[in-house]
Amino acid sequence: MRTDDVVTEYLLLGLSFDRLEEGFVDAYTGNPELRRRIENAPQPDPRDLSHTARRLREELPSASLPEERTRFLEVHLRAMECSARKFAGEDIGFVDEVEAYFDVRIAPGNEDDYRDAHRRLDALLPGPGPLAERLQAHRASEVVPADRLAECVEAFSGALREKVRAVYPLPDTERVEYEVVGDKPWSGFNYYLGDYRSRVAINSDLEQHMPHLPHLIAHESYPGHHTEHCRKEAGLVAAGQAEQTLFLVNTPQCLMAEGLADLALDAIVGPGWGKWAQDIYADLGLRFDGELAEQLHDASAGLLSVRQDAALLLHDRGRDADEVAGFLERWSLSSPQRARQALRFLSSPLWRAYISTYVEGYRLLGGWLDRAPAGADRAERFRRLLDEPLVPSSLR
């Protein structure tokens, strides 16, 4: 099978999923004629999509692609086959579903780690009353004033963009536009538009907190999703890897992208990000204790698996929504509102498995980066995440 043929069939297959579930195609910047072909075609049968994915996997070896591209296409076709089977109504175990989508095998976290994280947080926020109440009160004191949010977003975006462009050059024409939206199951979302442009939506339903905002901008823009899309478009796509013009939900791409984005602030600012953010807020006339924020962030790292455990309770063990919300409130120390917002995300048919991209992505990519010495070697590993078509099994 010719290389062009297998990649074209891969793109047509992936684009077909948007006819089954709008939003399944997160971004597509390739040949518009392929998208028009799918839009003008009859509604696809998910069973046919499953068969096509399986056939393309079997034919990949005959396409004579380099090993890296073959591996990328193989794991993404496996993910698409699983999605098609789910759309066709097949009963697939949740753990198997996550593995097929994201090229990782998940397991429950350790509640001893959660207790240890609570002890560390308790020491950082002494005082009367339950820890959850103290933490929520502290978070309430760090809410970004609604009328200052846009100003703060632009300040962090500009500061991070300047840092990123000095280390990971970007095309002169790249741009990010920000908008505030509501009624969404996420806190922020990057819509990559192609030609080095992104629109980043920030959810107004959730209060934005001062420690979280620099992480959010780094995650969605610099050096996270926007930066990755730009550099892959300028590199891989320009070199003829057309499969990189398509970004689908529930594929290994997502785990790599979310892991990279969750590590983005650490990669570009590193230890001391709290003081760095404190100085930016001070320039805007806002008070922020960056050192304490960084300490709280580090202590909270022990709660990484809580949201994935909640997904396992909901989808693997059949627990009801109230019990899962209670689990989130107990271990993540969330307010009832935050727990219900998290539960909404975990309950979405499209997004129910997606929490593993953050948990396992952060764990896998963070461990891989940590195996490189600090400095130039670590920066080079992060560059590889931005530039190369890596998948989870590549790092393992």
C-alpha cells in the first residue's frame, strides 16, 4: 500500500468520527477537500469505521513508512477502532477502553499517598476547622477579580510567550486569542485554527484562582498546546507528515499533549514559578503569596490520581454519582461545586475516559523528563515532546 494512500485513508477515517460525535475532531488543518468529502457523504456506520481501522492496521507494514510514523499510526488506529466499537454499542470494560485510547494501563491510586498529601497541606495551612474548609477559604482569597481576568490573562500570556520564543522559536505570525465562555465541563480549551493561530476559551463558570492562572496559560498556550501545534505544523507537517494535521479526542495524541501541557510551566519557568507569578501580579496591583502557592502545589501533587480513581469508581465499579462526588470532596478537598463540575466531566460520554490523559500523561512524561539532568538536557527532552510524533509506548 502506498504511503499517500494509507495516510489519506487514515485522515478520512478520523474525520468521519465528527459525523458521529461533534467535537471528536479536536483540530484539522489539512486538505479541506477531505473534510468536504466526509461532510457530503452519508452518515457513517460505526461498525464500518471499526472494520476500516482494523484493515488499515493490518496494511500498515506494506506502506513502507519509517518506524516512528508506523508506530504513531498503529496506536491511533487502535484507538479509533475502540471508539468505533463503542459508538456501535459494544460493551468494553473501562480499563480496556482507556488502554486502547491512550496506550496506557491504569490502576487505582494509593490512599496512603492521599493521606500524606493531606498532612503536608495541613502543615502549610494551620488553624482551626477541617482542612478542606481551610483550603477552600485560602483558595477563595486567591480568586482573580472577574474584572481583572482579561488583563491577567494577557500579562501571563505575554510573559510566557517571550520566554518560549527565546528557547523554542515560533513562526513570526503565530498568535493566540482568548475568549471567556460558559456552560463547559472544562476550565480552559485550546482551539487550534491552523496557520499558527489558536483561540483559547476560558470557562467563566469556574472562578479562576491566582496560582492556577499561570498554569492554565502555560497549558493552553506557551509552551503547551498552542506551541506544540505550531511547532509540529512548522516541522512535521511541512515535512510531509500529513497525519499530524489531524488531532482526535480519545487517542494517544491526547495523553502526550495533556502531559506536555501540564508540565509546561515547570518546563519554561521551573522552580520559583510562584515568585515569578507574584512579581507579575504585583505589577498589576494584585497581592499574591507565590512561595506558599508553590508549596501548596507541590504538596497537592500527591493527589494526582484522585480524579482517575473517581472515574474508575463511576465506570469500572458502578458506583453512583453521589458516592463519587463524595469521594472527590473527601480526597481532593474540593468544594461540592468543584466536585460536581469534575463529575460532569467524568460523566460526559465523549470525555469520560479523558481524565487519564492528565493523570497518566503527567506521570509518564514527567518521569521521562526527570531522567534527564536539569538544564539543557531537560530542555532538549521537552523540545522532543513539542516536535516529534512520540506516543506513550515510545517513552516507556
